[in-house]
Amino acid sequence: MAENKQKVIEACGNGKEGKEPSPREQVLAYINLNPDEKLSIVSKIFGLKESTIRAWKAHNKMGTYSKQKARRANDALAKTETHAPVKVSRASKRANDLDGKSWLRYSISVWNDIRKTREELQLNHPAMFPVQLPKRLIEIFTNKTMKTVLDPFVGSGATLIAAMELNKQGIGFDISEEYIRICKERVKTLNLFSKNIPPLVYQVDARNLLKYLSENSVDLCITSPPYWDILSEKRTADNKEIQDYEESKNNLSAINSYKEFLKELAQIFEKVFLALKPGAYCCVNVMDLRKKDKFYAFHSDIAEFMPKLGFIFDDLIIWDRRQEYNNLRPLGYPVVFRINKIHEFILIFKKPGK
């Protein structure tokens, strides 16, 4: 720490007879060189309260330090391990527009604070996620310059609603006439209270999405694909009624073979990969499946085929949904022990690029 501090003192060049520049002088030297830097970042660099730095900046007259001296101070800071400064923050260079508090909160690997609203519970979609989930992902994986969000399995429209609330251009595809209708109704309701960008919704098989989107044009994809044909079977964990998507020759959940289902799913994500811009993310919300004695690690199978399409498997988040399961029972008791699955995965993939 003493060595790092001395480097900053020497770079500022303001000491007389070994007297070091004051913290205020060092901070203002840095701000002079980095006028667009957020004060929250400056406070972390120097270990000072943001309010103190704000007061110093407000009372400082322009020209206190030359840019040459400030640059020397910044170079010295860059060589330290404990006070490495962040580059000037421009919207195009920031990963997102989160503040430090939200960044830390969202970085926790288990999310247990996301709930469906009363309105969402009434939609009766068999496998929907709440708007709060894609909204958080959009806040994480886009900045203010990134405007296009894709959902190739739009369902009741949570991703598109989230995109609209954040003034992004949502684009969604689904084969179900019923869920397209629900999605458009939700958008229409939101339109009454918002002047944000309305989403584009297509009742089209996602295999054909490149007929509607250019390659390298999408900033982010957030989706939850069909859970094979599992929704057509009786739910033993909570005894809820069977709910499935409507019948269609293009319905992935009507495919009997799990291997064939994965193959068809991969074809759609191949189109998503082409539509995404280099460096863009694709977030896939899934849960693992069981059919009687057979367990299917759905999230692992997706994580296996996505890199073959060109994606980087960047990370994953656990979505803890235990608060939604109020009718659980001891599965398999007392013959065979079975796991009550009350979590889902958010798989995070990235298209190589910048």
C-alpha cells in the first residue's frame, strides 16, 4: 500500500521536500483527466465516500492540475494492484448501465427474489417466467446503445414486455395462435400507459426467424424453449393439471424422441446464433426433466450442443422457485427417493466477438 501510494505522489509531482499531495489533490487530478468517470467508480479507486468526492468536485475550479500531471497520476494508479483505475466510461464500452449495488446483487449465482405477479399467475401459461426475470437479464447484458432483444419461443410475451418496459425493440416468434393473442393483449395494455418501442410479434416457426431478421442484428436473446413433451404428462410433484401447447406439425413438444427433440431445438438456436451480433449473449431458461424412472439433464444437454453451434458457454444462474410450490409431497415415498425440483437454470451463452 505504501509503495503504491508513493507512486501516485511522485506522478503528481506536487510534493515539496517529501510532502505528499493531499487526497483531494490526487482525486481532482484523476477527475481532470477522466471527466466522464462516474463518481461511484472514483470513490472505489481512492477508498473515499462518494459524497466527499462530489463536494470536492463541486468546489474545484477548472485548471487546478494540467492534464499532463493528471495523466502521470493515472498511469501510476494503473500500475497498482489495489487502485487500478477504470477506463473512461462511454455507453458503447460499458457492459451495462447498472450501478455497483445492483451489479453486486445480480451477480449472486442463486436468484430467489423473483416472483410472478398476480396478473402473470392468471395467464395460465404452462411454463412461463415472470417479466422480472428477462427484465433483469436485459439490464445485465445490454447497455443504452443496445436496442434489440429476441425471444424465439415468445409464449405469453414476458421477454417482449420486459424489453418494452426498458424501451428496447423486442422481437418474438411462436407457433401458438393462443399465446400470440395473449402476448399482443399484454402489449396492448402496456401501450395504454407507455410510449416506449412496441415489440414485433410473429406467429411463425422460429426455424424461419432469419426470414424476418438480418444476420448479426440482435443484441440479446432471452428465451425458454419447450420442455419436450413433458407438459403433456401428469405432474406428480404438485398434482397440477396437464397443460400443453396447441397441436401443430411444427410443435417441438409433440416430438416423441428426446434425441430428435434436441436436434430440432439445436436447429433453431443455430438460427439465433446467426442473428446475434458478435459478442452478444443468449440466455436460456430451462429445468431438468424426469419421465418415471428416466432422468433427463435438459440443461446439460443444451450446454453440450450450444458450443457445437459456435456459442461460448459463459456461465449459469440458479433460479430458486420454491415459493411457488405450496403443494409438494414426498415423491416416491417410501419405495424410492425422488427429488422435488424447485429450481430452474438460466444458461448464459455468448457469441464470440468483441
